[in-house]
Amino acid sequence: MKLTKCAKSLTCGVLILSLFSFVILSVGCLQGEGKLAPLSSAPSQLAKDLIGTWVLVGTPDKVREPPAAGGQLKFRTGRHWLITQADPNTGVVIYHHGGTYTLDGDEYAEKVEYANESTASLINQIYKYKVKVEGDTLTEIGIGNPWTQVWKRAR
């Protein structure tokens, strides 16, 4: 079978594109602040422990019981986070915002990508924390921000 010049160049183009795609996928993808992340990297134990729903219970020097109603709730998946608080009497949302996060060792950085009117000024801000999870307790120590908080895993 004789290939035309056009068919040969099309075949070469597909091969080159396939090879390029393979190399990109093998090396990894751009993530976070332009860092390459290998495809084979598995989430750390801390990354796994962060996933779930958390309720704010105070600061490291003053931890209280989770509120029976209302309170601040923080939700995390493997990449996204959000925080919301509703009035315990009416159920009306007081504030709600969230976005994406990265974790590098124990340094956690969250970017606010959306918010309701009460916290819209936070959009596009990045907040960093040192984080640790001990059992059902998460401690976030603000780095360059005033938020140092203790959260309990919601039940």
C-alpha cells in the first residue's frame, strides 16, 4: 500500500503528538505554584487525614466543645475546601467561601476562589498554615495571618 505525501505527514503528526502527550503525562502535570508533581506521588497520611468535615472548637489555648447548632464548618476534599457558618436560630448563612488548597509537608495553603457577599473581599487571597492532625483534632497555625484555630472532626 502506497501512502500519499499528505497521509505520511498526517501519520507523522499523530505520532509526534502521541509521543509528546506520553512525555508530558510521564513527567507529571503542573500543580500549585508551577511545581511539577510526579504522577506516582501518593497522598501523604496528613493529606488523607485532612479530608472530611470539621467544626471549629477554638484556639490551641482555649478549646471548647463543638456547638450543638450553628458554628463554623470546614469541608475538605483532596483538593477543594470551603467554610460556612449559619445562624443557629434561623439557619440563614452568615458567611460562606472556599476554593482550592495545596499541602507541602505540613504547610497548607488555601486560595479563596469564591465567596458570598459578606466575605467577597477574600477572593483571590491565599492563606498559609502549619497543620497537624492528632486523632480527631486538627490544629491550624496561621503563617502571616491571624488565624490560629483548632477544629474537631464533625460527627
